[in-house]
Amino acid sequence: MALKTFLTYVPKDSKINKIHPVVKVSLLLSINIIAWLIEDPIILFLLFLIIIFNYKIFRIPLYGLKKFLLSTIIILQAIIVSYIFGSKIPGKNIYLILPWGTYVSEMTIIYIIAMSFRFTSMLLGSTLMLGTMRDRDIIYGVTCLHLPYSLAFIINLSFRNMGIFIEDYSRVRDAMILRGGKFSKGSFLEKIKNYIYLAIPLAILAIRRIIEISYAVEAKGFGINKKRSYYHDYSINLKNLILTIFILSLIPLTFICKIYFKIFIFPGVISMLIK
Amino acid sequence: MNSEYKKGITPMHLVISGVTAGVCIVLALFAIILVPVPGLPSASGFWIPAGFYFVFTLWFGIWGALGGHIATFIAMGYFSGYTLHIWLDGGLGDFIAPLVTLIIFRALKADPELKTKKDWITWIVSVPISSLVCGLWVHSVNLAFGIITPPFWWIGVVTYFLGDSAAIFIVGTPLLKTLSKYVKASPVYVEGIFS
């Protein structure tokens, strides 16, 4: 038996389902900020391996990440192009000097690898947490963090409206095609012009929907500052609270290690190996 | 009618953000698929939703910008992952940009119906300013996260400035011109920034 989440299916008995949404949100923040603070390629590689290992532990199928593959390649090529053609990172050997004054050394290549591991760690770490959450987790997570319920309401409404808007889009587009409109033919500018004609009825439908939903919400007595009751109990226990504090404390700890003890700074451990 | 109904922030304002986000998520996904930009993560050469959430911000104040912000983060995250980098980069950038236009419009008391010469000049000047602010923000975030290097920062800012302004003018201007009157007569129009 598996549970459907935003991005993938997670086995129902996976331990990740037992983790409180607040812990997941704090892990999401920590992984991203820690990966951002670290420059050492070896440490970043270890972080990457730890995250992959967690996918195994929590039995999260990696096939859910397939759709990120193309984007990851695009970002990695952006990193490679940018550093090859636009950086000056001193090293022992200079492999390429470019006419505009930038050059490529062995340190440039190591830095590219470090940045690539930084990005993939952020991507895998974020997906590990957010990708395994359900809309209910997000809503209750937001309320557990004592953030306004309004925020959870907006996020949920936007997801619900996506489907409605796709239906509106298909309906308006079909109506325009029936009246002789062409969306797949013509030059780039002609296509854009057709999409602009499409935009006006879609905007009207969106405005009408705002008015309708507003009246419905008001009629149901929804108030921004009113006290609410909840169907599910997501109260945070002591174990989860300690875990959250520990995870969040890793952020200042990494920062202190970087600033005062000069670890995690590029090239880090690898400089000893090169010597 | 408007002054009678609009007293502070109401659930209607939350609905505006939710619906704007729902509309813009789909448009953003279309934009990324239809006109992708090689070399730039989750970017589109023609960011269709910008035209929508800029106009929605002029009609609905900060709530339209908030909808654009949520939409960009969700749509870009769908392709590039829901990372801090993506949120700070496109997500927050797309929240700041329409707000700049809104502040300029409200400060100069310009009308989104684009009736007078002053309204037109405000629109024509404020959109490039917003795009430039957003371009500076987006590529400074990319630089801070090590995705690009300083020489590529300028290239990114200039291309962003041109691409985003074009999309807003092409999509946004007809929407403002044809629908502003209708929106202003409806109870959802936001006269100030918040309500």
C-alpha cells in the first residue's frame, strides 16, 4: 500500500510518514542552508551521499526524481559554462586562458564539482522532504508553526485552482479553435498574438471565480482571525520538538565552523590531498 | 460600493491570491515548456504569467503579487526542485517586481485603465524599472548560490530585463486596457496596496 504525495508514491509503512511536518520543514530549511554554507567538495559529496542513503532508509522510489533530471542537467551546464568562461580561481596548473582574462585551473574544475554537489544536494534534500508531503501535511505544518492559517488556505486554494484553470483553458481554447483560431500554426509572434486573445476570456473567468469563491467563503463564516477547530491532531510531541531544535541548531553550528574554525571553506579537505 | 464593502483585509483577499496563483501556475508551466531558455534553470524566454500577475497586482494590490510569488515558486519548483535557491530566486523576485510597479502606480496616482498620457507613461516606465529590479535580484541570488559567475551576472540581468519587460507589455497591456474598467466596477478591486 502506498500513499500519493505531491511528487511521488511513498510506502504507507515508511518511517517518513511518521515524521511530523514541522520536522520535515526544519529539515528542508537546514539541508538547503547548510549546503549553501559549505564550499568543501568532499563534505558536499558526503552530504549528497547521506541524502541518497536516506532515500534508501525511507524506501522512497528514486524514479519520482526522473522529471528533475533534465532541469538538473540544465543547471549543471549553466554552472559549467559560467565557471569555464567566467571565473578566475587560482591553481597550480592553468589549462586554458581566455581572451577576456578569465582562466581555467584544476581548482576551477574542483569548484565546478563542488557547486554541482551543492545544487544536487539541495534538490535531492528538498524533494526528500517536500516531495513526500501531502497537502494536509503542509496545511497542518503551517498551523503547527503558528503561521497564519490564511497562508495554508492560499496554498491549498492555488493547488485546487490549477485543475479548474486547466479546464477553463481547454474550454476557451476549443471554443476559439471552433471559431477558426489557430494555435499550433504560424510564426512565433502569431502564436503569441493568439495566446493574448486567449488571455482576456481567461482573465474574466478568473475574476468571476474570485468573486464566487469569496462569496462562498464569506457565506461559510470563514474569518481571517477567527479561532479554528481541526479534524486531525498534529500536535508536536517532545521527541519531535527536540529533533526540530537539533536540526535547526545545525545551521548556526555550520556557520560557526565556517567562520571561526575555517572548515567547510573551499578547497577544504581536497587541498591536503593535492599537497 | 467599494468603500462600503472593503474594510481591512477580508477572506476575499486570500481568495484573490489563491486564484491568481492557480492561474499563474498553469501559465508558468506552459511558459517553461513552450519557450525554455537553454542555460538558465526553469526560465522561459516569454514569461506569460508575468503579464497576468503584474496586471492582477495593479487590480488587486499585494494579493496579486503574492499569488504570482506562490505560482512561480510552485511552477519553477516542479521542474527544478523546491529548493531555497529557487524560492529566493524566481519566487521572491516575482513578488518584488509587480510590487515595484504597484508602488509607482499608487504613488503617482496613475489609473490602470490607461486613460491618460500620464497613465501610459507610468506603465511604460514602471514595467522596465520592475524588470530591472527583478533581474538584479534574480541574478544576484544566482551569483550568491554559485550558479553563475560575475561576468555572467550582467548578461543575465540584461536578458532578464528585456525578456520580462517584453512579456509584460505584450500580455499585460491588452488585459489592462480591456478589463480594468470591468474590474474596477467589481467588488474585488483593491484601491490601495493591501485593501
